[in-house]
Amino acid sequence: MPTLVDTNVLLRLLQPHHSQYNLSVNALAGLRQQNADLCVARQNLVEFWVVATRPLDMNGLGMPPATAAGEIHGLHRLFRVLEGKPGTAAAWEKLVARHQISGKQAHDAHLVAVMEIHAVTDILTFNAAHFRRFAGITVIDPAQV
């Protein structure tokens, strides 16, 4: 069962004092025990980089780029990376038009487009409400694994 791991779960792995850290670690371990094929999209890696390197006073983690690069390298070892495929942009355009999506949630729609193109139906995320509108997507809350 391929499962996309959302950026918010990935970021919690860097924050051992965050209230969602243990939920993230345990959810990933539980899914691995179920033989889930854990994946990330290139977009997840970009979002991860943005937050990891953004200053602390701007709701980031304040990491130097070299440290963030090491963390990205680690993610490559832990997760299968879904590469870009033809048709993703067209799938995204259909999703945002069909669901009348605006603002930052267009990023979530792009993840769903990547999932559709790669035949991934499950997503592990703390932002379940952002993905429930999409037919064919099973949202997994880390607390429920």
C-alpha cells in the first residue's frame, strides 16, 4: 500500500520536543510494520526545505542550508521519492478547478495530483481536513495508526 507522507509529519521528525513528534515517529513505525510503501513527493522536499531553513522568528526551524541538505539526504534514504511525471500539471489544474481551491491549499491539490499520477491513494497527514474533499484519497491521521 503506497502512502504519501505529508510535509507536516516529516517536519515533526526534526522536533523531538513538539507535541506531535511521538505521533509522527509511531505512525511511521506502525505503517512500516504494516509493510506500507512510504513515499514523499518532490514538493514535500521543497516544503520541508522552506520550513527547515526559515528563521525561527518566522515560524521556521532556523537550520543552516547545509544541515537541511543533510536532512533531505536522510529523507531520500527513508522514503521512496515520487518523481515528476507527465500529466501532473494537467491533473492539478482539473483538481483546483473542480474543487474551487484557492490560496495555499493549491499546494495540497498538487500533492493529490502527484498521488493520482503515481496511483497512491493514502496520505499520512496532520491536516486531514485539507484532503478529505478529494475522492479516492484515504486520509490517515498519525494518531490513528
